[in-house]
Amino acid sequence: MVAELPQSVLFCCDHNAVRSPMAEGIMKKFYGTDTYVQSAGVKGDMDIDGFSIAVCDEMGVELARHRTRSFDEMEQWGDDLSSFDLVVALSPASQRKALDLTRVFHLDVVYWPIMDPTGLGETREAKLNAYRQTRDQIVEHLKTRWGNPRDLK
């Protein structure tokens, strides 16, 4: 059963450099601007990953301008966690952090076990293939939850 799109979604992972920016960008491409979509990490200590940029670019999702941020930075920049309808954790650490931060709020936290492709593959092509697997896992979770992408012009 396909769920109705929420008004706002926060995707989170460990560093907001690979999985959560991919999910944010792909969701925006698939479902448009009817849903407010952001992403954050347990830590915001890295830049956006170049392989993430490359594999998302293959499907027309631009991530090069993404600026990583942590949960703490997110709140400093004015995005209150309680303003989101749904938090989608893409790593065990981000699930723990999200559940801890949402104890006082009534909002849903779901966990999607998305593979961390960092450190996989010896060659550039092998690394890209690992990142494509991660991207494709995100795509499948999005479609399962909210249906096929909208025909956005």
C-alpha cells in the first residue's frame, strides 16, 4: 500500500555526505516540491561525497551544491526537528540519534537499512557500482513508500 506524501521529511545518516543527500535529492526529483525535504547527519564533518554526486548526476539529480550539516547545525540554521512529519534514518547511528532527539516530539522515525558504499571497491568503476547500489536501494524504498515518481516537467 502506497502512503500519502507527508508535508515534510528529514533524511538522516552518519555524516550527511552520501546516503541522506542522495535520498533528499532523489525524493525532490521524484515527487516535486509539494513535500519539504531536508537531510542531516549525526555529524556534519565531511563534504558531499564525489561518488554520490556522480551516481546521482547519472539520473539527473544535482548534488554538487549540497552543504553537509549535522542535527545540531540544522537546529542552529532554523530547521526545528519538531517541524518534520517524518524522519527517515538511513543508518543505525542516525536512527539512534533521531529516536533520542524525538523523544519529546510526536513524530514518526522509520529506518531504511541502506548500504554504506564508502570504502567499497578498489577501482573507480567498482566504487561507482557500490554507490549505484546504494542509490538504487534508496530509489526502491522511495517507490515502495510513496509510489512511482510523478511526471514532473
